[in-house]
Amino acid sequence: MTLTLEEVEHIAELARLKISPQEKNRYREQLSEILEYASRLGDVDTSGVDPTPSVLPDRSAFRSDEPRSGMGAKALLFNAPDVEKDQFRVPPVLE
Amino acid sequence: MSKLVELTLSQIIAGLRKGDFSSCELTQAYLARIDHLESQLHAFITLTPDLALAQAEHADQQYAAWRVDSNVTLPPLAGVPIAIKDVLSVAGVRCTCGSKILEDFVPPYNATSVERLLESGMLIVGKTNTDEFAMGSSTENSAYRTTHNPWDVNRVPGGSSGGSAAAVAARLAPVALGTDTGGSVRQPASFCGVTGIKPTYGRVSRYGLVAFGSSLDVVGVLGHDAVDSACIYKLIAGHDQLDSTSADRPIPEFKLVDSLQNSLTRFRIGVPDEYFIPGMQPEVETAVRKALSEFENLGAEVMPISLPHTKHALPVYYLIAPAEASANLARYDGIRYGPRVQSDRMWDIYSRTRGDKLGSEVKRRIMLGTYALSTGYYDAYYGQAQKVRTLIKNDFDQAFENVDLIAAPVTPTTAFPIGEHLDDPLSMYLEDVLTIPASLAGVPAISFPVGFDKQGLPIGMQLMGPQFGEEILFQTTHSFQLVTNWHLSKPKL
């Protein structure tokens, strides 16, 4: 199967990846090859088979609802590229 | 070069306790060796010599106090160095995951596996090189440098834990932590001639491990032999409340037995025909089959078995792992950590930062995963892959009703030259074909050296066990290592 350039552009947009025209062409070829290989799985008979989202048996991962202290704003903001008054600073989201 | 770096973990612990040498002397010996060889090997992304020496001094004080009064608490591995793959958080030390998008990221907390090692008294010499976000089989995808195989510096050490494997092989550290999602501990262990364990999924906490494929990622150990690897494994394994996928099963207290008298008489070892693939390097097959007759000499019953869905493992993995990665890497957006490529528009910050700072293999996998999960394709790709995964897991469950262990080669070839697979991603993915099934099934597996090819490159073999069967893997490997010398060979560095 071969992906079109438009499909590659659409995937890149969904994944929020800005890629150059050369990258687009290269990924188009490479992704097509990989997906072609992967699509052979379509031939495997999986009727009546349940998926395996996790190899561990299902169990509750909840803990008791008791408050605990967190890491604190200082630690959490330490690596941020743009900080103002203990907040992450970003451009407007809504126009 | 100091003889101290030739010691095994057990010899180091004994020597420190007896006072034959101090932790400072030991640590300095490793740091000097790192200094001498790093320009050739590039096993590390970040070195932490000051931190290591400070911890060594502290350990020496603990030993001094303990020798005066043996009731004083002495952490079991006080003053013993270890290297940590740069996808595991060490508080206060840069953690890059081999990526530019985390170039100066400093984690504010320790990964649980790291925390447990620090509590045991270990000291960290540095963060080892890795393929970017652990995606790769050669450590060539690191955005910082390529690590060179100590056995032949023109070849790859394997990946993604290539830095850790090279560090142990070259004696830059006696042991190292790595991670294994599709083979990333076992394959570099095989290429570098060391012993690497991939525990059962959920056996070791993933808290503080930067996520790649959440249903596949496992923290593992690389060491010179089963004894050393088991020692570190016991320190890090076990339930962790901070990891909701951590298995709530106690680690049995076990000690490896040295007695050889028919030591493997109880064991049935299954050899799946599907793992001896066409195009495999003949010397690899020869060495593995020779090792199997060694197991028979030790009393094991070796028998052919079939894991019929093996051939589907690679496509299953290269749909599931990228799908999970596409979700896990969505957080790298230039907002809360890492560098930011500025723009007036939010969406642009995401696209430009990610486009600019993520490497091509990572982008390729994110796009693969995004496609496999997208509307209209989810059922055919991701959904189908998850079902075939069940079939692969069932193969293992059924096999373990008749055998105790499964033995197989680890890689189709020995270490390949640097640059060989870079133009063809699919050819790189094919390197993982023998390690991926155990990852999909979540079963533990150990890789250890069983010979060398005519170019002097190490050949590895793997044993796979039932879930939570790490003890059998360590004991069987240890029994093998008592009667063979492959694991004692050292690269000429």
C-alpha cells in the first residue's frame, strides 16, 4: 500500500510535527513500506480472539483517597522554557 | 590499567568489606578508565564524577564505622559504582533520553529503580547513551553521539541500551541499568558479550522511566554474568505503589546454587524452530546449538517446540509500540520542559519544537503510530495487532505447559558496522525479530554470551521463562557460566 503526500501531511498535522518537503517524500516511502509489511497481519485469523492491551492480569490500581504533598511549583517549573509568576507562559490559545 | 576494574560485583563487595581497597580508589579506577576510553567508545551522554566521588567518600565513612562496630547499618552495595541508561531519572542530573527535545532537562526526582539502588549504597558514574527515546537497535539514533562496540569500534554496540552494554563490556562500570521494550537490553548484551536480563513486564517499577511503549517497557540489568545481574535485579525488582502497572507479587528470596552435579536435571528446554530464520549468520546458529548441547551435558532435556505465531511478532510490535509511543511522546511540546521554538501561535510552537527537536526515527514512529490509531484505520491496524498479540502470548503459555524454559538465538547476526542500516528503517527493525516475541508476551528473558564469530565478535543466546520466572533464568545461566568461559572474555581495550 502506498500513502499519498496528502495522507502524510495529514498524519504530520495530527501529530503536530512540522516536516520539510524532503522529509515528507522520504517518510511517504518509508511509512508505505512499513505499513505494507504490517498489513500482512490482516491475513491472520483473529475471529474470537480478545485483544491484549496489557500482559498483566486486570487489577485495581486505585489507592486510598488520602491527600499527599506534591513536588511543589518551584520543582515543576524548573525546566520550563518560559515562566511568569509561577506559571507557564504561552501564546494565546484562542484567537 | 587498574586491576580493580577487572573485579566482579561479588569480589568488589567482598573487597570493600575487608578493606582491601576503598570505594574512592575503586571509583577513581573506573573514572580513570572512562577518561581513557570515552573518546573511542562514547558510551556516556552525561558523566557524574563529582557526584560519584562524593558518594564514594560517604561510603568509605560508612565502611569505617561498620568495621569498628558491626551493628552499624551498612547498605548492601555501599560504594559500588553503576551506570544508568539516560531514559531513567536521576534527580538533579540531566536526563536527555538521547534527544534534543530534552537537552537540558533535569528531573526533580529519582526513578524508583534508581532510588532503590541509591538506598543500597550504590553510586552513579554517569548516564549512558541510548537511541532517542529508546527507539532503535544500534544507539545510532541518539541525537548526541553514536556509541562504538568495544569489541570492534567500527561496529555498533546494539541498542537501545548500547551505552550501558558497552560500558559494562569495556569495564567502565561493573553493572548498568538498561531498558528493554523490544529487545533493547538483550540485543546489546548479545552484541557486547555481556549478560542482560529483561524481567517480566511489571516486575520492576517504571516510575521515573521515560515512557516509550507503556505495555512493553521493562527496566533491565546488564552485568558480566548471571550472578552480578541477579544481584542488581533483586535490589530493583518488586511492587511499587507509584507505578500502577507494577506487579504485586513478592520477589522470592533466592541464591544461585554453585553445585554442578546434574544441576539442570529438572529442566526441560524448548527450542522453537521459528527462531532459526533464513539468512541468519551460520556461526550464530552453530554457537547456540553448541550451547544447547552444553545444557544437555548439565542434565537438561532439550526438545524442539513450535511457537507458530512468531513470524507475526515483528509487524505486531511495529504497530503497537509506535502507537503507544505516539501517545507517550505527545507531551514533548515545548511548553513545560525542554527547549521551545518560539511562535505567536500555540499550534506552531508544538509543530516547530517537535519538528525541529525530535529525530527522524522518533518522528517516523510517531507518524506510524498516529496512522495506526487514526479513524478508519484503528481496527485494521492497532486493533488487529492487539489480537495477534494475544495469539503470540498464547503460544508462550501453551509452550510453558510442556517446557520450563525456551532457548533461542538473540539476534540473526553479530554486531553490524556503524551506518549499515541507517538508510533502510525496515532492515533495522528486522534486527529485533528474535527479541520482540518475549516483549509482546511480557515474559522474562536473559541474554548471555555463547561464543564468538571468526571476526571475534560476541554471539549471544537467550533463555525465556514463564512470567515471574526470573530465578530459573538466572540459575540456568549461572550453571552454564560455571562450565564455560565465554562471559570471562574481555575486549582488547
